[in-house]
Amino acid sequence: MDNEGIFVDMTDEEGNNFRLEVVGEVEFEGELYRVFLPTDMDEDDPDYGFIILKSSMNGDEELLDSVDDEETLEKVYALYMEELFDEEDDE
């Protein structure tokens, strides 16, 4: 799936609004995870980096949930990086 140019507006638990760009997706243990980068944050900001959220469907609506398990996050991140570098090698 080509995710380029897909943006999602999110609100965190503290009521802060921010915008994320979908940069990829990974299937892991039968679940779909979306990989995002913040669009409203400077790349030099220490908090800048990939955001991984678990995707699930509720009818026609996609729900995105935080991933609380650190081990799962690390595995999904590693898979995404592996796919990213495989794509770069193919070009």
C-alpha cells in the first residue's frame, strides 16, 4: 500500500492536537501497525521520530491505538526499518 501523502489529525490524552503523516505499515503477529512521522515538529526536536500505532477496524472506521508493550514496539520498528532499507536497496 502506498501511504505517501496520507495525513491523520490526532488528539492525545492531554488534549493536545497534532498532525501525523503515514510513512508505512507493518504486519506483525496478525495485527496491522501504522508508522507515522509528526508534521508539526522540527526534525531537530529531541521528541521527533517514528510513532507506531496499532490499527484496527470498527466497521468502516479505522481505529488507532497506542502500543504499550515495549517489546512489540521494538519488533514492529525493526520490521519497518528492514522493509524501508529493502525498498531503498531495490531503487
